[in-house]
Amino acid sequence: MRTSVCRLVGVVLGLSFTLALASEPVLVQGEENGQGVLRVRNGECFAIVPEHVVGYGLNLFVAAADRTRASAEVENTFGDDIAIIRVHAQGRLDCGTGWTASPGLDARLRSAVAEGKTASIIRVRATGGLESYPVRVHGYDDRYIEVAPLGSDITIFQGVSGSRLLLGGLPAGMVMSVDSELGLIRVYRQDALTHLVARFFDTSGPRQMPAIDQPVEPLIAKAMATARTPIREEPSLWSPVVRWLLVGQSVAITGKVKGLPWLRTEEGYVRVNDMSMR
């Protein structure tokens, strides 16, 4: 066994084909640096990412392998340290054409453990491009997979939360944590992840209402701006700005837009992520 992890940098033909199946991976810059994978819902772009990476969702950005960046905001959390963020792709990012549920994963994992097959962890580098790290499957249950690097240097895997685990050319899961003492990497299974977020991405019913038509729930409170924040006419990043709030300025809140991360004021709407409730 080699003493260091073999690193394959860049996109080769086989890797390009695999990533096309796995949807678009992105670097996620939140409370921590991590990774995520893009997924479409009702024509909008979202990313599935470990919740500990996004934290409170302040100054949240994603970046593709070609270094194209887009702002994002927390949309929902699901427990098990899984969150979904809304990505303001605006045509700049390829949000992927589908989502692979990875059927037959149990059989592939059983074979990988028995035969010592190699899998790969894929991530987007902060400087652009992709990295692939070979790993070996050590064990699994109905929710998690444990893998270990092909080498003794597991420190190279710090900061890979949200990276994709590929097994046999198909997505097998999302990296959640690294245990340096045991030398193991914990991965959330792709089929379990698909099941966890299924209700959010189930769009068999009517299309999501436009933001302007979203009902508003009553909320009487005060909020303070944590960043230079626009008050907009409608709960949308593309709506005209009424005026700007400076950091520390307070505003009266009269409601919360149901299903969207926006608060209503007497003048218009502000983003939840830019405010601190008082």
C-alpha cells in the first residue's frame, strides 16, 4: 500500500462521463468550506449539502469546477446534518439534468467489501478543477458507508464534507465526516439521501407558486441587519430595491413569506439570512 493518497487532478474522459451521471458537483463556501451537488426543482437550482458546512447561511456561495460563482441561501434542513440551499444560478451554472438514486447499491457495496474494490471521492478544488481520491469500502449499514483512503495520510481529506463517493461509475453517497483517529471517512448513502429529500423534490403536483403569490404568515418582531441589506418590493433577488439598510440598522417585521426565506416589512421584503431577530 502506498504511503500517500494518490491524487488525480483534472477531468479525464472517464471522469467526465461519471460526473455527467452524478449531477454537477460544486464547492460550497459557508461557515466551513465543503462540497455539494446541484439538483433541479421546478426549474430552480438547489444544492444538497451537509448542514454543518452552511452553518447559519451567512455569506453563502457555491462555485463550479470552472470557478463560476453564485450566491445561495438556506432553503431547508432535514436532520441527519443534511441541508438544501437555493442557488441563484441565473443561467451561469449547469444545475444538472437529473438525479441518480443509485438502485442496487446494497449489492454493489457487498461486492466492494468482499472483493476489495476501489471507489473514488470527487471534489471541486478551491482553485478550480476537480480532484479524485481513491478509497476502499470498509463497511456499511442502511444509512452510512465507511471508507478508508488507499494510504496512511487521511489529513488530506479534511474539508471534503459534501464530496461525492462514486462506486462502479455511479454515485454511492455524500461524505459527511472524517475520523482521523480511526482513519475512516463516513458517507451518507445515496439511496438514503434520495429518500430523505424526496418530498422536497417531488414535483408531480402543480408548479411552485411564483414568489409574488406566496402567502405571508403574520410575524410581529424587530430585526437588525447583519449585512448591507436591500429592502425589495417583492420577495425576490430580482425585485427593485426600495432602500438599503446598513449593518446594525433595525426594521419592524410584519410577516414571514411562507416557504421562502424572506421577511415582510412595511416598505417591502428583506432576506432572512441578512437579518438577526431581536
